[in-house]
Amino acid sequence: QDFYVSGNLTVYYSLNQRKSEDFRGPDFFVVLGTERRERRSWAVWQEGGKLPNVIVEILSSSTAAIDRGLKKQIYQDVLRVPNYFWFDPITLELKGFNLIAGQYQEVQPTEQGWLWSQQLDLYLSVRENRLRFLTPEGQVVLTEAELGREQASLAHQQAGRAEQRADRAEQRASDAEQKAERLAEYLRRQNIDPDGI
């Protein structure tokens, strides 16, 4: 619970503590070591001076030049964001940068093309034309919706198995009832009252 994640939320970083100057609206950002609660904006001076640890920008034809240029410069020189990534959903370009000695150094991809986020201890990767987070072991980090679907699927499977067990138990009971009826019939033919035993 000690982190904050948001998208398309304005980050205000004015030294004069004014929301009318010095602000950016990252597509996605993470702040570590902070309270996880609803916010309408992120004003650095109201958050104990905490700045984003990770920013991800989604490139578009209208924002790509700014995301690669001006925003990258601001994130490096002013906000000092330790991890900056951008992703182009059309070309599937994924680039990442680590802040080292005040300068962004490009993150070198793994053989699979994954980029490591030191801040999140996760990889960023393109899967099925979508930007995804991966665990250090390479497992996709599920979204809330996917997690809900997976849990629903597991519950459905468990219900199916329970139904199969109930069907088998019902079959065994039916088999036992038929066997008892055959035994009772046999005893009657031997002139033995099965109810009297």
C-alpha cells in the first residue's frame, strides 16, 4: 500500500507552489513510498516533495516529438525521474532510460526485447501489441480485469469439479441402491425377509 500509480493525472512541480506553472501530465507514473489513495492531481509540495519514480509515455503522432524531446529533458533535469520509458502502440517501439549521474542512459533490452525497471523490479515488454509488465521470472503481471476473469475462471473450474464429484457420489449411491435391491431380491427368493435381518 506504499505506492501511488496513476495515468493522465497532472503532476505540478512549481518551486513557487503554483498550479498555473510548471506541470506535466504523464500517461502513466508511479511514486514509491507514499500513501495509496485517490488524488485529483499530484502537487509535489503537497506530497512531501515526492516525485515520480517511473514515468511511461504512450507516443502518438501528435506527442512523439515532445515525449522524446522536451518531456525527456524535463524528466531528466527537473523532476529527476529515475526510470523513463516510452512506447509507440503503432510501431511498437519501446525505449527506456535510467537516470545515472544526472543523465539518462538507455536501458539495454534483454534477448527477448524486455526492458528492466530498477524502480519497479519489473520488466516492460510488448506482448500481443500491448505494453505489459513482467515479473523477474517473465510472467505477465495481470490487470485487475484479467485477475477478475482468471479468478472467475478458477471459480468456474472449481464449481465444475465439485459438480463432477457430486455426480460421481450420486452414481455410487445409485449403484449401492441397485446392489442392495438385488441382494434383497435374492434373499426373498431364498425365503428370507430382507427387512427382518
